Amino acid sequence: MEALDWFAATPVAAALKGSARLYLVVNAAHVLAIGLVVGAIVPLDLRLAGVIRSAPIAAVGPLLSCTAAAGVVLAVLTGLCLFSVRPQEYAQNPAFLAKVSLVALGVANALVLHRLGGWRRALATGAVTPALRVQALLSLVLWIGAVLAGRWIAFI
């Protein structure tokens, strides 16, 4: 609980609590970041899963992957700022905890995907291994689940 109290006492938390405009801008940046993540991950995962076949992986993979990574970084940074406004409440919200867990699993899945040879082989040859297809489908479930859990936060 000390960490949560520390978060609530940061200058960022004070600034967000003191300015409705700043809170609006950070919240909008968080939504934009989520849009970057989902907007890049969904087509990439659909391509890797074989649903979309027309786009060469070598052409779209690096761009979509980098866009998603930038979105995740921005979403985490803005999410931490928003969390600082009411950390004790969020830490007890099951939807928030689900969202954080799903985001962590989504990031871990992406890191594993990029470390294994299937991703490099797909970029080099366009051939997608069955394991890579499964990871792409898992990624879709995790990121869509994170978005749904994020929306659920406001209703609990």
C-alpha cells in the first residue's frame, strides 16, 4: 500500500487532479495509444494467422510491429499517469487487474514471438509456421481482451 500512496502523491498525480484539461489530454493520449496498438496488432496477427494473405509479411510486419510497440510504450506511460490519480481504487478493481494482466501477457507473447526463429523466417521467406499462427491468434485474444477489460473498469 505504501507504493500506492507514493503513486497518489507524485507531482504527476497532483497535476492531473488539479487540471481537468491535462487529465483530458492524457486520457486522449491513452486512447490514441490503444488505437495504435490494436490498429497495428489486429492486421499483423490476421496476416500471421493466415486470414489476410495478400500483404507480404516482409512489407507489413516490421512497420506494424514497430507501430504496436510504440503504442504499447505510450499506453503504459499514459496509463501509469492515469493510474496515479486513484491508485488505491484501481488496485482493487478486478477489471483493472485483468487488463494489466492481459497487457503483460500480450507483451510477453510479442517478446517471445520476436525472439523465436519463426518470426525471422516469416520476414525472410513469407512462410508462417503453425506455432507462429497460434501465437498470432493468442495475441488477438490477449489484446482484444485487454481492451474489453479496460472498458469494463468504468463499470465496476
